[in-house]
Amino acid sequence: MAKNTIPGFKASGGTLKKLVGFAVVVAILVLVVQYPGDAAAMAKGAAGFVVDVIDGIVSFFRQVG
């Protein structure tokens, strides 16, 4: 089976992917350093959202089965 399943896309990460990842990490770091309270509130909200999604999925499967 071929490594590249989608024509035109490389299977390994390129320079652009690394650059975008680095930019995201720097942006998050700047956010945490400049606005620690707001960053903590966003992280808490994101964690609460993930917990709500997991609870919803578990509730769905409990009602199905």
C-alpha cells in the first residue's frame, strides 16, 4: 500500500507544518505570559467543554445499550 493516500500531500511533515506548529506554540506562550488569568480561564473552559463532550458520548452509549 502506498504511503501517500491523498495525492499531492506528503506523508511526512514539511517545513510549513513545523513553522505553523512553532507559531502556535509561541502564540500560546505569549498569551500565558502576558495574560495568565485569561489563559487559565480559557484552559479551564476548554477542559470543561471536553468533559461535557465525553459525558454526552458516554450518556448516549448508555441509553443505546
